[in-house]
Amino acid sequence: MKLNKSIFLVLGPLLFVILQQLDPPAEMPESAYDILCATLWIALWWVTEVVPIAVTALLPIILFPLMGAVDISTTTASYGHKYVFLYLGGFILAIAIEKWQLHKRIALHIIQLIGTNVKNIILGFMVATAFLSMWISNTATSVMMLPIGMSIVSQLKDNPNTIEDENRIFGKALMLGIAYSASIGGMATLIGTPPNLVFAGYIQEVYNIDISFFQWFKFGFPISIVLLAISWLYLTNVAYTFKQKEFPGGKAEINRLLKDLGPMQKEEKVVLAVFIGTAFCWITRSFLLEAWLPGIDDTIIAIAAGILLFMLNAGEKGERILDWKEATNIPWGIILLFGGGMALAAGFEETGLARWFGLQMTLLEALPLLLLVLLVIFSVNFITELTSNLATTAMLLPILAPIALELDLNPYMLLVATTVAASCAFMLPVATPPNAVVFGSGYLKIPDMVKAGFWMNLVSIVFLTLVVYFLLPFVWDFEPFGFTSKFELPPAN
């Protein structure tokens, strides 16, 4: 494995140097060819993870200006995109929720509310995980839910009334339920998973169109609800079946965990108030708050909430809800990766590479739109099984947008298809962080994940294809065929 990584470490820059000695393809501007060479190097390192993907995301800062393709100011400006700061504000809010264990209380109350028979326990965990994943990173959510889930599984294992092998089956279903719902929940909101913000950032960067929190929510939330229901029914009725309907001692275990938390403290109440206020502002900004504050933006709301958490007192001793020590836990690598994706998008547009890709894809004109959407979702779904969903989205959006325009399609059709498909990799531990987290529980083996996840992948591919084709144009009010004046092909340099 070390040998392979060493090879790719050298192969990336070597491939770049070799390609630079060749002439660009017909009708491709020289600066566009430079960006293409750099993109191949970046893509190779992203796919193989020969160095941390966040480190690879810094390559445009070196390569683009030195090649003369995009100047340093334009390149580095992408790393300070407004959606980078929206994500930063979301991370600060998530850190406060985790610090004061508000997420654990929310999860346990949801599980208690839904019920404690075998199937309902799994549903409760999935609903709680999905809800938290809408606001907190899916990695943090799954890490937090894992020990709660394992305590429930051990409760079943230790009960003398448990049917033989029922504990093993329940453990597998519950672990997969946590992983699936962490990915599915993130699809509901703009800050729920990185690909959503990459899409919004790309649209804003290239076409100067603002995707509001509410605009994404009214499309993403129904998808999450339906996919969550499908995955629960699949896990509890198809992938695994349970002879034992009631969960001995399940309710008592949930009550014990809630009792251990104790009564809700002032700190939790403060964080909950900020959380509810922030969510309300995000959801109502586009149709309510802008009437009072025309300059308000989702990023402003996120940063204001983050600053407020550093201002508010936590208790009698003068401690604040957050201090900078906690802020160091922000996943800065994801923020750099997001910036690298925006830099690539800027490079594609500035140099005319995006336009050139669009002109090469005339063969796709013969495909019906439904089949084209299916092809994109299918490809992204299985590519993401082996690569970072953020890196995959960042690489594909600048390529697919000009293809859509050249085919006289509204770019939303292919870009949204790519974005949602990137969050639906259910087969392998390496596909998403939640998959890796639950795989580490010891209840699952790779064949278990592949067997259950393959069919979930296929179901999600069909479902997302139908949703993007039929629902997206209706919810966002646009015509799939033909594009508005907002979507204009940038001139080639």
C-alpha cells in the first residue's frame, strides 16, 4: 500500500509535466489546457488520497498563477467564498451543540417519543440521526449516536428473553440505520453536507445566482423524509427480519440514559434558543426577513449566530458558551477542500475550459433527458463509493454545467443530480465517514455493508432520478429544456 501511494505521489506531478509538453486539443485555449493538466493532477491525488485531500485542495494556489492561467488574487479569492463562511458559522453552532450535549438530549427524546419495540428503536435512531445531521456534520452525528446505539444493543444481548441471533441481526440493522440516516439527513439542508454547499457556491460563483437556505430546504427535505422511510423499511423488512417484536428493557435503557443527563441546564437552553433562532432565520430569510433587512444573507445569519455564542454567558462563573479553544476543533480541512473546489470552478470558467467541455458532448444530444439524469446519478453514486463526495462534486460540477448548456438543458438538472447522488453511497466503509464509523463498531463486516448497501444504492439511484426529473423543475419553478438568460455560456479566452 505504501508503495502504491509513493507511485501516485510522483505520478501526479509527472503526468502534469508530460501533458504540459503536448499541444492542446483542437479549439482549446492554451490557458484552458493548463487548467486541464492541473485538474488531472489534483483529481489523481484526490482519488488516491496520497496526501490529505485538504492539502491537495491547495494546489490551485501554486499551479494556476505559475502557469499564467488564473492570477493569484482570483485563485485565492475562491478560498474566501461567502459559502465558506456559511459553513464556518454552521460548524461553530454544531460545536456549541456538541459541547453542551444538547444533541444527545434531542436524540434520546426523539427515540423515546417514537417507541421502543425492535423496529421503532431503529426508526427512532434513524430519525434522531437524520435530524441532527441536518445541522451537524454527519461524521460528528454518527460518532455521537454510535455509543448510544451500542448501549442499546448490549441491553438486548444481556436480556435472558432475547431470541438467539436476534442481537446480532439487530446490531447490524441499527448500525447501518445510523450510517444511512446520517448521510440522508445531511441532504435536507444547505449546511447538512459539503456537496450541497459546493453546488450553491458553484452556482453563485459562475452564474451569480443565490441558492437560499429555504430554496434548497424545500427540495432537499422531502427527499430526506422519503429516503429515510425507504431505508428504514428496507433495513427492517427486507435486508433483516426480526422474530422478536418487543425490545426487552429498551425503554428502561433510554430512560436511564436520559436520567444520566440530568435536568436541562442553562447552557443547553441558551444553545437551543440560538439554534432555533438561527434555523428560523435561515428558513424565513428569503420571504420574510429580506423585507426588513434587504442586505441579509444566509452567511450573515450563520456568522452572527457564531459570534453570539462567543458572547453569551454559560453560567454563574462568567464562562462563555464557547471560547476559542473549542473553535480549534472546526474541521478546517473541509473548508480548505471547499475552497479548492471553488478555485477549480473559477479556473474552468475563466479560461474557457468549461465551454470547451460543453462543445465536446454533442453525442449526448441523442439521449432522452430522463436517461441522461439516470446516467449522471448512477455514475456519481458509484464513483463516490471510492472517493470523497466533496472532491467528486467539486471535480464534476465545472464539467457538467457547460455540457448541460450545450445540450440546451437548464444546468440545475445535471448539477443537482450530481449533488444529491454524492450523498447516497451506502456500500463501503470508505464511501462516507458515517459508514466508516459504524464499521468500526465491530457489528458489521464488509460483505454485510456491500450486500445491504448495493440495493440501497440502486433504490436511491431510481428515486433520485425520478425526483430530479419530475420534482425539481416544479419546486424551483424552471423549464428543464432551454435555459434562461441567467445561464449564459462564458466566452472563451
